[in-house]
Amino acid sequence: MTASTVLDEAELLERHGVLPSAQRLAIAQYVLRTDEHPSADQVFAKVKRALPMVSRATVYNTLNLFVDKGLLRAHVLAEGKVVFDPNLAPHHHFIDEETGAIHDVPWSALAVSNVDALEGFDVHEYQVVLRGKLK
Amino acid sequence: MTASTVLDEAELLERHGVLPSAQRLAIAQYVLRTDEHPSADQVFAKVKRALPMVSRATVYNTLNLFVDKGLLRAHVLAEGKVVFDPNLAPHHHFIDEETGAIHDVPWSALAVSNVDALEGFDVHEYQVVLRGKLK
DNA sequence: ACGGACCTTAGACTGTGTCTAAAGCGAGAC
DNA sequence: GTCTCGCTTTAGACACAGTCTAAGGTCCGT
Ligand SMILES: [Mn+2]
Ligand SMILES: [Mn+2]
Ligand SMILES: [Zn+2]
Ligand SMILES: [Zn+2]
């Protein structure tokens, strides 16, 4: 994986109009592959292990750039932090009330009816947000 | 309304185990009747008009107390602020992407199927969060 | 080499929410 | 009527997420 992974990440960034740099690649290699829904400061902590001199501002700038360029989505699902999600397909979220962990729920696992018929609202996107404990 | 409204609020607080004070009543009279989904600092701004000496700490303490006592629900629907909602019945939320305004969507307006059959998740509550523009 | 565009950096700054320590208040006890 | 004790309120300090600024670094094209 290693060498070809980095090349693939560079290509992916370029295809989305993002010039690859060492910092952007290090951030991409973690955040575009995780299923942890990390916050910006969690990304910062992870990336510092691979690239100790990276700055907090660069991590925030890069995550926001990735969102703008369509490489990542940002979600607000709990108090106090935005989380980043490389899963670009529509899906729902389950939040473990005991740990705060966020789990993806496939779009096909649930069905929401009547969205198009809602009076007065022109809905661009929606998701079901579920809370509970793991079974 | 006015005089009997205050009495009703005091009774409501007492029934939920909250000792009524002038500050708590002033906060209750706004936040338990609004449909604006205000943030704590929006509540603070409103309540200061009626009770100019009220402190920010009291507003935060009181809103959290109301949530603990089941008079209010707190929601995190956008970055950077918790909003408070006196509508205790299950319902969904539509967020106007242009203004950030939050609108209630009645539970009966949508139907979510298959929640109970989700593998691995013991769901305690859920809601649909919709974003778009007003029609 | 040089210039210029773009990127990264440290740290200051802002806004939301919590905590602390001291003062205020009010319903009984006397 | 005053005391007292628990509860409430207050101002401001504090903690943390996120943004901004100003300065310096990097990468190319010439
Ligand atoms: Mn952002
Ligand atoms: Mn809270
Ligand atoms: Zn997700
Ligand atoms: Zn609501």
C-alpha cells in the first residue's frame, strides 16, 4: 500500500483542484480514509504523529478546503465540535449516547417517506439522526 | 393574560420541581412559549429587556436546569450553538440554509421505516434533520 | 539567482459555555 | 421583628473550538 497510497491521494487531491503539499497529503491520508468522524483537533493529534511540525491552523484550513472542494463533509451532531466525514454518499448517523461515537447507517437501511410533499419547505438534503446505545 | 400567565408559569415550574424566582419566571415566560429555537445568548438578550440586571450565568444555569427537569429540550443543529426548544413532543427539524432559522416539522408529516430493525443499534430516539430553503 | 503565487506557521483573537467565590434572598424558627 | 440556613444570583475568570493575521517558507517559471 504505502507508496502507491500516497500517489493515489495526490491524484485525488489534484482531481478536486487541491494542490498537494506534504501537509495536505498527511491530513488526507488520515481523514479521507477514516470512519471515526473525527473533530478537527482529533485530526490534528493524529497528523502530528506523522508530521510533528504541522500547525493547528493548517489542519483547520485544510479540512475546510477539503469540504469546499467536495472531498469531505462536515457534520454537527453534538455540542461543541464539528466532525468530518469522508463518506460522501447520502447516509444516516447513529450516535452512541454512552461514548459519543458516531456510526454510519446506510441510506438503504431506513426509508423516509413524504419528504417531497412537505408543505412550504424545499428540501435540498436530509438525514435521520438516531441516538441510543449499541446492542 | 399577563397576571394569570405568570401564575401559570410558576405552577408549571413547581410541578417540575423548580423553585420559581423572578429570574426563572422571566426566562420561562419567553423560552417556554417561543417557537424560535433560541440559543442561550438569544434568550439572555430577550430576558434582559424584561429584567435588565439578570446575569448571563443565571440564564445558562436556568436553561440547563429546565432541560434537566424536563421543561425544555436542547438540540445541536448547527455549528457553534445549542438551541432550546419547548416543544417536548417528538418532531423533526427543517433548517433554512439561507437564514439558519429552524422550523418544526410535525412527527406525523414524515414516516421513518425500519428503525426497530436496525442491526446492532438500540435506538432511544431519532429525528429527521432537513435542510433547504423555504418555498 | 530572482520574482511571484501559494502555503504554512505561531500566536492573538472571538464566541460559546462552564466554574468559582462572594453576595443576596426568603421561608421558617424563635 | 430578627436570625439563620439553604438556595439563588452575580461578575468575572476560565476553558475550548474555531478564525484571523502577519510573517516567513516553498515551489516554479524565467
Ligand atoms: Mn467550518
Ligand atoms: Mn448544556
Ligand atoms: Zn458518516
Ligand atoms: Zn423544535
